[in-house]
Amino acid sequence: PVAPLGVPERDTAEMLESEINAQGGINGRPLDIIIHDTASTEDKCVMAVNRLIQSDQVLAIVGPSQSGETLAIIPIVEKAQVPLVSCAAAVKITEPVKKWVFKTPQTDAMAVDRIFRVLKKRGIQKIAAVVVANAFGEAGLEQMKKQVGAAGLRIVAEEKFQPTDTDMTTQLTRIKGTPAQAVVCWGTNPGPAKVAANMKDLGMTIPLFQSHGVANQAFIDLAGKAAEGVMFPAGKLLVAESLPDTDPQKKVLLQYKEAFSKKYNKNPDTFGGHASDAINMVVDALRKSGPDRAKLRDELEKTRNFVGIGGVFNMSPEDHNGLTPEAFVMVKIQNGRWVLAEEQ
């Protein structure tokens, strides 16, 4: 189900492995990236991580794509003392700080902050939350509840859907009967695309805000015309060309976009970007640490002013994500394309 996240991450990993080895590897030694497919399940993720640690004896692990998968393997990597750089979003992954765990995606807390800023500017006070029934959705809902008071908002409806559900009409019909002035959906496709389509079918005209979990072409493809006007927070990659030349990320974003498009004949998305940041951070750290897990962990924690796809990272002993809410921009879907939203 979460292949739209995992596939661009895998593609990015294979591209970077080729690029880095073509340039001489790491301190003259080839980089070997071993890729396992978790099939979007926590059990298979746990099996893969145990194999990577025990059989493959890797120096570091990048991924997985989902928050639930990541939370399931944290005790394993902590016990084995293997650095993990997750490509999942939940703030719980790195807060509180765990010695061996880092992550590259912007957090759900930051995403909620960006959405609520826009809602507040619009004078919206009552919202409905519809979230996927997994760790990612639960974390998003938790952050919404934490931040509504300070934002002057009220959640008047809460609905959930399963990751594989193909129709949200029942949940949305209940929301339609509430005074909600906007819907905030939290999940990864296909669910969020179905929410958009079902809202259109039901004639619901209140604005739909999505999470950063839809920052890929799959959402537009699945939602079709129902994607029009949807807003969500995302890293700057989707709107890289629209950024001012003074933005420190613009050059890095355009280089990644060009390399990925040339190799795969398709545009990259923010999920591939999470893997790009994670792998490049590990490689930078390895150049300094050599093949030593503990020293590698220490170097990852010293990452400063790393200009990546997801933002400018500054790790520290107190912060293993290293980003601020400004790593996000608000993106709007217009004529089937991503544009930088007027409201930020």
C-alpha cells in the first residue's frame, strides 16, 4: 500500500549508489546499499532489519517509509547499536531523542503548524479531522489536538479509515452533518485520494487540506479532478523552480530533480528526497568516521548546515531531526500541477 513512498526511495538509493561509486566510493571503498522490501508491514520490516544487522552487518540503516514500521524497529537498532536514519514523519521517532535514531522528513508537528497557520488566516474555526488508522494517522491527529487551542480552532468531527479502504462516503457524510468549515485529512495514498474524490461526489465545497503524506504524483493520479484546489504542506522539491535564487536549497533541489528525471524518465517527489537526504548524510558521516557504527553515529549527530532536499539540517544531541517548520511550504494543486500556494 505504501509503495508510492518506498519506490522513489529505492530508486533514489540505487541512483546515489551508482553516482557515489562512479566518483570513487567512500574514501576509496565502494558503497554497498542493500535494499529490502518491507511490503508495508511491520513484521517484514522487523525481519529485514534483523537480517541487515545480523547477516549483512551493515554500518547504518536508512528507512523505513512508515512511522509504524520505524517505531517497531527502534528497540532493535537501539539494542544492536546501529545508526538508523528513518524516512518516516512521526515526531515520536526522534522525540524524545533516542541515541541511535535520526530521521530526515519534516515532522507531523511541523505539518500541522503550517496547515493551522493558513486556517487561522482564513478565519476558519471549526475543522473535521479524517485520519488513517495507523501510526502516521494517529500521530497527525495527536498533533492536531495538541495545537488546536493555540491556533484558535476546534475539532468538531473525528473520523478514521483503514489504509486499504476504497470508500470514505460514510465518514464524510457524518462530517457533512457537522458545522465543520474545512476538512484536514491525514494519511498516505490511496486513502487521501479517495477522501478528495468522495467529497466531490458528495458535493462538499468546504476546503480540503491534506498532510505531507500526499506529496507525490500518485495523489494527483488517483484523485483526478478532485485534487484541484487541495492544499498541503510539503518540502520545497515540488515547487523548486518557483523558489527565489537566494533560497539555499534551490540549487540542490534542481540538481536532484535533473539527475532523477534523466535516470528514470519521471519526476522525483519528496519521498525520494527523504532517502536522498538520509543516504547523503550517512555518506558524509562515513567519510569522517570510517567503518565504525559508534563513530558514524557521533558524526551524524554533528551534522550542521546540511543543505538537503527536505530542508537545511542541523542535528544536535537534543535534536535528531534538525529541521524547523520553515522546511515546509504550502503547496496547492492547480490544473493537475503543484504550485506554491499564495497563502503561506
